[in-house]
Amino acid sequence: MYIDILGFKKLIKKKSIKAIYKTVDEALKAYYEIEKDGFIGFSMVCFSDTILIYQDSEDELLREMAYAGIWTIAQLIYNKLLAIQIPIRGVISFGEFHVMNDSSNKNIIFFGDALVKAYEMEQKENWIGVIVTPEALYPGSESDIVRMRQSKSLLIRKDKCLMLNPFFMIRDYSGFEGDINAIEQKWRKGRLLIELKAFSFIHINASQFSLEYNYDKVAEKYLNTSLFIKEVMGENTYNWAVKLAKDLKYI
């Protein structure tokens, strides 16, 4: 998975390097949360505005497990960074990819078609989200994709890429009328609050750009993302999330 932190130059102007490091490090703890759940086999490297998470295994069972793992990692990192107003965009790809030590055994070299393709596709994306390329789908995944589409987990584009819905908890708790503090499991409540902060960041920016009739490149990304969220989750769920976010004073 190739992740690009958007607006990195502006971020550097606003925060110190130490503050950026602490912020990104906190968000990347999502990776370790997944490891605890038993999704093993991933490696990660973070440099400048780029996060690269990869798995190199010929074990078919491990590869199939990796799909669920990498999708969940993408969702958690996306929400944790957006919750602190750092937008990202990512691509999950599959293909030839090599991680090798140089002759001195001191430096690591990353190269391969999967990395190049992920980078090129990410640069062309005109929204704030994560896609899965057709090559990254494992054999026999068609039924899973249909099921996930029905459960409002993704949309399928004309180029057959999957656009992932990052707001699993908002989707699951849509229409919940009780006190949010009554949610029994701490991790569920915690993730729901993080998702609502991330959702609010997209909604606030998209609404502001729309009010200003601003349709420049930056505005277009937020507006496209807001439209995607409405389409994948439906107007009712979107409006419920807005209401709950307002009640929590996130909006």
C-alpha cells in the first residue's frame, strides 16, 4: 500500500519536524493494532510525505489474510490522520516488488512495478481516499466484493478499482439513538469518535468550499470525497453522521 500525505509542504510550515513525527507516529500505531489482531507478515517504511506498507509472501493463506489486514490498516491510518486534519490518499496494489539490501548490507533498495504503478495511480486520484487496484484482488474474491458493496463498504469504479469506505463504525452505528457513552466496548466507541472527527474534517471543508463556490484543485478533492461518502453510505447515514458530529461539537 502506497500512502501520500497531502499538503505536506503546508504541514511543515505549520508544525515543527518533531511535532510532525509525533503526529504520524501516533497514526501509524494502527499498524501495530492490526498485528495484535493476528494479521502478520507486513513491513512498513515511512519517509517524508510517503508511507509504504508491504507484504512479501508466497503463502496463499497469508496473502488472503493480508487483504483484510491491509484494508483495515488503510482505514485506521486514514481516520487517525484525518481526525487531526492531515488528509491522505492511497493505493493498494499487487505485483512485482523487491526489497533488497545493497552490497554493503547497510542500505535497503525498494523497487518494482507494483510500487511504480501505485505511485502513478495515486498521483492521478482526485479525491481523499484509498483505492484497491484490480490486480490486488485475490482469486475468488468476487463474492466478497459483492457482499462488501451491499454492506456499504466500497464502490466499484469504471476502471474496476475499488473505492474503500473508511467509515466502518459510522456505517455500523448509523441511526443509533442512544447515548454514545453507552457503547459497551471501549475500542468501538474510540474508533467511532475518531471516524466522526475524520468525517467532520471532510464535511466542513467540502461545505466551506461549496459555500464559497470554490472549485480549484484542492476544493475539488474535498467535494469529490464528500460526494463519494454520500454515495457509498447513503444520504440518511451521511446526515446522521453530520447530526451526531454536531452534537459532539466536532462541526
